[in-house]
Amino acid sequence: MKERVPFQKGLFKEDQGGRLLGNKCSLCGRVYFPKARLCRECGHDELSEIELSRQGTLYTYTIGRMPASHFKPPCFVGYVDLPEGVRVFAPLEIKDGNPLQVGQSMELVISELWEREDKEIIGYKFKPV
Amino acid sequence: MREVAVLGIGQSMFGKFPERGAASLGAEAASAALKDAGVKPRDIQVAYTSRWINVGTTCQKILKEVGVTFIEMINVENACAGGATAVRGLWKDIAFGLYDLGIAIGVESINSTSMAGQVIAPDEDLEGELGLTYPGMFALIARRQMAECGATREDFARISVKNHHHGCLNPMAQYQREFTVEEVLNSRMISDPITLLQCCPQTDGAAAVVLCSMDVARKHTTNPVKIIGSALKSGDYAYKQKEIWISPLGAETVKMAYEMAGVGPKDIDLVELHDAFAPEEILRYEDLGLCQHGEGVELLRSGATELGGRIPVNPSGGLLSLGHPLSASGVRVVAEIALHLRGHAGKRQVEGARVGLAHMLGGSVAGLEAGACGIHILAR
């Protein structure tokens, strides 16, 4: 079996069905993903790691028909709004060939995004619930 | 702070020139601007050059070709707003009295590199790595414009039809060809809903402007074109942008420019703006205050932004038809506005233009609304 390597460290974990890892300001409560070094709202520098909700709402999407970074077309990508007030850009999966719709519920999946030499590069995606 | 005049303007041919480098294109624009200004190479006291791809003492490489050496030269990069950043830098030097006369150049040579024919994506960037491209970014906005503002695919196509029509009137344009809405919609899909003919082409080219103090300008002309407003701002955190089709960056930058110039949107006779992807032009109408948020589609449909309309936008053909040599565009839009204010824009002339606005936006940075926005307001 190929070694599984996250495309970037510290952004997500695989257990519990996958979770995005953000952080939250201990003073004003603002949540960030990816993690912020200090709170961009109030400047406070104590932020604690939190696991973000696995489900959110599709804010917008597009289908790229040209190659993009590691991906071959069609490239489904979009922004998903999570209940913590965070908007996440991510690759999207479609379900049973059904078109995506703005406003639909989406769920996090951790899966292989691309391969590099003998490694499986894993990351996060969203798919329709 | 002193008033600053646009004394000379120049543009190279725009097109695909894989055999020509940035120095050749830049020198063509710079020598045209020097000639237009009526100044000698040795009159240039300071020079700014902007370039995005293969940066490296480009200013020196260009200006040694036209006899300008041994002065202060500054090389800047700010993605597609790089040209606007170069103009702004030169404007500051003259406005604050450091120098009396200088040149700002924007140049890009893309078809000589391996980026030729590729969709450009944000580099060293989380979202770029996950598959965001520049057309993708504006497609994501376009989908919200469709959901929130009633924009249709035909509206987006109409922007391209309009700007290509304008480009047919500009002998310097890369594509001088009319298209119908159907042709635009039926061209190859790039990033849904954006089709190929709604994307700016890959363009090699350069533009230059010679700026000077009013004392110097009056020795050359009795009625100089002036820069009455200059503003440059970097993007704020994206989480502060509730809706991606409403741009705090554009609104704040133009507010700074309007305040400095002492004018408002109603005073503007023509606009040149960043229409890298057709749906974006509607967003910019709203940013720049040409209409209220959500009313850009109506403004487009009314015909107000066509040549002959109330507020022509991109009479040059814009990035879609004239072409988009990335860092050159921010200089080129200033040159285009100056040309109209002089009344020398030929078949695409906006009649009686007195005040014009040159806008340029650049860069995608994960977590920020955009890289930078640069705006100059010119008047005569």
C-alpha cells in the first residue's frame, strides 16, 4: 500500500470521518481556517484549536474544463460555508452525476487528491449529503 | 503635494510574440511615450517598471535600449495591478517633489515562456494548489451574480460582444473582430459559466507613460492632462467579504481616489477597467459606484456602458479584446484615458471626455479578497 501523505500539514485529521482543524480566538470567539497566528478581529494572540463541523452549505461552485494544478478536468471546485462562520475553498465531488446546486448541503470527505511518485497525497473535499 | 501631468503615452503592439522579449516590447512602448512627450532620454530622472513573469532588473533592460541609464530605477510587481503600482510610485515621486519628470512602464512577455497556452493559477497558494484558477475565481463570483442579481449567461456574453466591438475600433487591439452573443456562448467552456471568448487572451505587450510636474508640462503644452486622483490598496481578509460579488477593496480604493480628485461617479465620462473575465465587468460597475450593488446587470442591459452611452466602459476593447499583458494593463489604462481626454482616440473617441477613471485589479491570495487594486482619475 502506498504511503498516505497530507498535501499540507495541520489542516485536517482523518479520524471521526475527517475533520478540518481551525482555531478560535479565546477573547472574541472568531473562528479561522486555516489557523490564524493571531486574531484578525481583535488582535488577541491566544487561539485554541477546534474541529470544524463536517457539514456546510455550498456557497458557489464552478466546473473547470482546463487542467488546474494537480487536477485533470473536469475540476469541480467551490466554496462551502460552515456553521462556525468559515468559508472553505475545496474540490467537490458530485453524486450520481447530479448537477451541483448553490445552497445544497455538503459533507467533508478526506480522500486522495493526487499522486506524487510513490505517495498518495490526501486532502479534503466536499460532497453532496 | 503638487499636481502631476501625463505628458506622454506609448503602447507596443499587443499580441502573441514568442520571439520578442520584454526588453524589445518595453522599449517600443517607452520610445513611443518619450516621442509623444517630446522629451529626450536624458530628461528622464526616475523610472518604474512592472513585470510579473521572469522579473529581474527589467527596467534597466528596457531603458538601456532607448538611451536611459544611470538614474534611479525601480522594479515593482503586484500581479495585474503592477502597472497601476508603477504609475502610482512615479506619481508619488513627482507629487511630493522628489523628481520633476519620469517614466512608468508595464510589460509582459508570456508567450516566450512555458506559461503559454496554460490557464494561470495563483502560485504558492493554498487555493491554487487545490485547483483554483483565475477564470475559476471569476466563475465562482459569476455563479453568485446569477443567484443573487439575476445575471444570465447572455449578460456575460454581452460584455464580451461590447468590448470586442470597441476593440474593432482600436488599431492597437490584439483581436479586432466582432462576435455575436451566440458565438461567445458557443465558444469552448473554460470554467462554467465562463467560456473562452469571455476570457482575456494571453498577450505580450508593453505600455508606458511619462509623468511630470505642471511646471514642466506647461513648457510642452497649454492644456495638459492631469492625474487628479491616485489610490492603491491591498485586499482585506476574505472573511470580511460577506458576498464575493460585492468588493470592499474596489469600493474603498475608488472612494480614496474620488475624495482626492474631488469628483464622484457622476462626473466620470469614461472608464477603463479590469475585465479579465467578462462577468467581472458587471461587478466593477458596482464597485466603482457607476450604479448600486446588484444593479450592474441593468446598467449593462441599458447600453449605458457602450461607446455612445452615458458612461462608456473599456472603449479600448478592454482586456478581452485589446489584450492583457498582465503588468502592462495598469499603465495602458492610464494611457487610454489620457488619449480620450486629449480627443485623439480616433474612431473609439468618447466625445467631449473631461474626466476619466483607470482601474486595475491584481492577484489572488488565499484568505484575502484580492492582491491589490489601483485607481487613477485623470482630468483635463
